[in-house]
Amino acid sequence: MAFDAAPPEPRPLPHDRHQARQRLEHERGTRLAQLHSLTGSGQTADDHLMSTQKDAITKVLREIEDAFARIEDGSYGTCLRCGEAIPEERLEILPYTHHCVGCRRRVA
């Protein structure tokens, strides 16, 4: 007997969107402070370590902005690779993640 599986409910639920936005805003603020700290460190832009750190922070900032967009379009909390819901615990730790743990391991 075949069962029609209901599509996963978009996450977060409406009452969780505010919390997701708060976590993302906190992450964005932290990364912007780190970027500002690097910029004001007195090191030259040619410093390889500083350049690598800036690139990593900039990448995370883009991921955070993408997560805000996913909240708006209703796809936040859904793995972009397999389509399954990302566990809430993972979203609490990495609110800007777009993969579940299993898919992230396959991507890395």
C-alpha cells in the first residue's frame, strides 16, 4: 500500500522566525565586529593571514544574508541538498547553515 508523504513543513514555524532572525542578527553583528577589528589592527592588506580571515568572515556574512532570504521565502530550515528539515539543534548552533549534517559531510 503506497502512502503519500506530506511535504515537510517549512521551517522555522511562524513563531520561530523571530528567534531565527535574532540568531542571524547576532551572528552578523559578531562577524562585522570581527571584520572591523581586523581592519583596525594595523596590519597591511597584504598580510596573508589577515586576508584569509577577511575572506572567511565575508563568506559567512554572505551565508547569513542568504539565510535571511530563506526565512523570507519560507525555505529556511530545509536542507538545500536533500530537502529534509535541518534539526533545530543545528540551526541553533549554525543559524546560517543550509545543509543538514549528512549532506554537509558529503559536500565537504
